[in-house]
Amino acid sequence: MAEPATEQEESVWFLWGRIIGTIAAGFAGGWVARSLGVPLPWLLGPLFITAALGLMGVPIRSFRRGRNFGQVVVGASTGLQFSQAILLQLLLISPLIVLATALSTLIGAIGALMLMRLTDLDRTTAFFATTSGGVVEMANIAAKYNAQLEPIAVVHTMRVAFIVTVAPLLVVHFSDGGSAPAAAAAVIVPWLPFLGLIALAGVIGYFLARREIPNAWFLSAMLIGAGVAMFGFAEGRAPDILLVVAQVMMGTSLGAQFRREFLGRLAPIMLAGTVVVAFTTSANAAIGVGLAYLLGLPVATMVLAMAPGGMAEMVVTAKLIGADAMLVTGFQLLRIILVLAWCDPAYKLLERFAGKRA
């Protein structure tokens, strides 16, 4: 006679049941979104369905390594299309990237003031909630100053989800319907070499992530892919099915961050965050449009380059609509590096300025 399962075994089975159910819901959401003609259906469909389920109180659970897998696939596919001409282009416009990042930081500071006016959040929490770095990196720095971490996580999650949702609609409008042929032009890399590439990138990404390197999974895959392309071993893009799975994993991971308690205890912060995120997104998009006309580049590419959303999400959007994914990567990468480098000094400057005015 079989012995009954222990409480620990039941909890493990329940956990995996939630994970599998969440991923299945994500694929279903992607299929529905694709049927309805939604831009980036395999990213936005899973995001919408899992966020809705989470806010309704359904016990969803994202696969913790799912987004890492998605970042590795997108990073490798992006790196394989790297060239010396692209590197030179990024170096030539790097001063403009620095200037754009400074303007984006200023926009974030204005957003922090708006958030303080609309809520009862303290100055420290509001500052790190609206600084356009990664949520983990901002939370780690904010913890040193005794900020409230939960509102920071909520506002950052809303920011990325809002931009991931709105950016495809904007860029599809600006792309003038010519993106699909460009997205399909790259040759698909054979399965065996690509799987070997993402396996190596995954191992290196794991060790970089343990050292708290920002966007470790995406960057390791992109750099390895770029090296492979530069030496002529392979070039092209990921097999389509892997890109679909990568998008579903990233979409469900983001959507699963929304929980029912957000509608109660954190509802005022969510409402205020919506206003602030709409402002910062619009302002950064305006800068992107200005840079596009200044540099003679496609507006869709520059809107994605300036969008303060997740780096991997913006790059996969660029790849799938046929925008310049490498230019978007360069802008996003340098922006993140600069934000992480100067957000700590910027906060100390804010504290000193505010202290003198108090």
C-alpha cells in the first residue's frame, strides 16, 4: 500500500502545477493574441493573461529561470547579427547616447517629484522607483538608504509592462508597414550550433549573474553571439520556435509580477504610478523622435532605443518588427551602464540639495 505524500511533497507538486499552468496560460494567451492580430502576440498575450489572472487572485507562478532563457535566446540571436560597421556606428553616436541618457535621468527625477505629490511616498523611495534602471539593481541600491522596496518593485514592474505594451503599438505605427520583410530577411541558424551557443551563454550568464552583473544573461549571450559572427562561424537569427518560447517566458514572467494585493494595499501607488509612467514614457519617446530626425534614422528604431523598458524586451520588439536591433541594444546597454554608474551619486546630490532647502 502506497504511503500518502508528505506535506513537503504536496507543496512541491503544487508549486510545479502552478508553474506549468502559468506557462500553459501564457501560450494560450499568445495564441489568442496572434489570432486577434495583436503586435508581438507571443510576448503581449502571455503578459496580459497572466497579469489578469494574478490580479484576480489565481495562484499563478512564473518559472524563475524562464525569463533568463528568453534573454539568452534573444541575446544570442542579436549577437549573431553583429558587425564591425555596427560597432563603429555606435561609437560615433556614443556622445548622443550619453546626452539622451542624461535627459532620461532628468525625466525620471521629474517623475519622482510627481510620484511624491500624488502619494505619501518619501523622497528616497520615489527617486529609486522612477530611475530607469533594472528593478533588482534599483532595489539593491535603494536598500542601502532604507527605502520602501515594495513600492519600488511595483512602479518598476508597471513601467516595464506599460512600455512593453505601448512600444509595439507605437513602432508598428511608425514603421509604415515595412517591417515584416526585414524581420524575416535574416537566415535562420541551424539548430545544433544555436543550441550549443545558448548552452555556453547560459553557463557564462549564470556565473555573471552570481556576481550581480546587470542583464547578465542577455549580455553574455549577445557577446558570445557577436564573437561567433565576427569570426565567421555562424550568422543569422534564432529558430522561430525558440523565439516564440523565449517571448512566452518573458511575457509570463512579467505578467506574473502582478498580484491581487496590488489592488488593495498598493492601489493608490499603482494609480499614481500609471500617471508617472505615462509621462516618462511619452517624454522619452519624444526624445527618441527628435534623435531620429537629427540622425536621419527610423523613428521606430529610436523610440525603442529610448524606451526605458526591459532591455531584452525592447530588443526582441526591434527584431520582430525589422527595426535596427543592434542600435537599440547599444542605446539600451549604455543607458543602463550610465544609470547604474550615476544614480547613487545623483541621489546623494538630491539629498544634499533637498537638505539645504529644508
